[in-house]
Amino acid sequence: MALERLDDLYRDAILEHRRNPRNANKLEDFNTTGNAVNPFCGDEIHLQLKQDGQGRVIAVGLQGEGCSINQASGSMLTEAIRGKNPQEIRVLTDHVRKMMQGDPEAESLLGSEGDLPNLVGVREYPVRIKCALLPWSALDDALSNTSESSGN
């Protein structure tokens, strides 16, 4: 039974994103950056966003060190936010956090957001939820820094 639960945690999509992370190259031209660190385990995330004149994300780079859950969640994040504006991203982030808390409505709303619903198994392991949400904290940091100048 424990192995079945572990299989739920490490679904194929999570392992695929860990092995082949999307948007892992650091952007040289960006509008804002965000960072997040979990001091308890040493995981860290560094995120760069390039936005157009309306604030829509046109490019994203994410680099980090950490467990498979952390890295897969970050990879999924980079795909999910492309083309969205800050308001849409904040709604998405709220849905991801609520899904991790067991909200079935949020889980349903994420059904059209690529591989993000695959993170639902993480909530069965409360100590790993922080791992999955670390990239989202870096995204929050980036959105709060949107007035920074490009390229730094």
C-alpha cells in the first residue's frame, strides 16, 4: 500500500518534468526576478520573467536545486504562466495553493492547466507540500518586484 501511495506522489508527469525541466535556462533579457529558499532543506529557486507591454509573460527562466517535487513543480509553473498577466498568475497561484490544501473546486479549476493537476498527489505527504510550493513563492516574489529594470 505504501508503494502505491509513493507511485501517486511520483506520477509520470512529475518524473518527466524532473528529468526534462522546461524553461531551465537563465534569461538574459528579463523584466523581473524572484527567488525562494527553504532554509530547512536547502532547496532554492531562481526565476526570471520577461513580460510584454501589457504585463503578459512572454518568456520565463527557472533554475533551482532541490528534490524532484520542487523541480517538477517549477517546470510545470513555467509552462502554466506563459501568456498570462499578473492578475491571471495570482489567480492560478491561489488555485495551486488551495489544491494543495485539498480544495476540490481549485483542483477542478486547474484541470485545464497542463500538468499542474498531477501535483495533487503531493498533498498526501504534508511535509512535501512546501517543496511543491517553493517555485510558486519565487513567482510571488517576482510579481512583487515587477517594477525592477530589465536585464538585471
